[in-house]
Amino acid sequence: MKTVIGATILLWCTLIVASFYTAIAVAGEMTSFTLTTKHMCGPKDSTERILAELGRVPFAEADSIVQHTDGQDLPGQLKIYVNPRDWTFAIMIINPAGNIWCVMTEGKNFRSSNGITL
């Protein structure tokens, strides 16, 4: 059973790592390109523990899709965790089963973009 779970985690993480799509505006039109990135992924329990140790708490969530280079849509849950003391943050993507959590990006100086005080 561990082998199956490990293989599932590896496959899901490989799909995310190997093929994260984004779009840019070029001459007023959207163009997509492949942005190959590496992401730290792990099981839900240990990932939530690490986020808690960093003082990051759930801030927002949404349904999301990451697109594989072959065009396949990979659905998931996007979650934003923020530390309200030092304003560091992590943006997570979670597989549909909820057992694989990957850090898509993290950083500092989390703030509102429209002047709302957080």
C-alpha cells in the first residue's frame, strides 16, 4: 500500500513540477508558455504541522486547475496560508484526494493590493 501511495504522490507532484502553465499579455493577447518549476510536496499532516510551526494560518482557499503540458487539466484545491505577525505566506495546491500538499510559492510582505488593512 505504501508503494501505491508513494507512486501516486510522485506522479501527482511530477505532473505539477514538470508542467505549470501561466499566461502573459503579449501585444494585448494572452499567450501561454511552459514554466518548469520545482515544488516541495508532502503528506497533509506533516505539511500542516510545518505551516503551523511557521505561524501560518489558513487565509483563503479556492478550487483550482493546473494544466499539464499535454493539455490535461489537473484539478485541485488552492490554499493560502499567512502568518499575521510577520506577513510571510505560502500558496499551496492540494490534490483532489486532499492527501498531497505542494508549496507553489511562498514569500514575505503579504498585503492587500487595494488598500484594505489586513
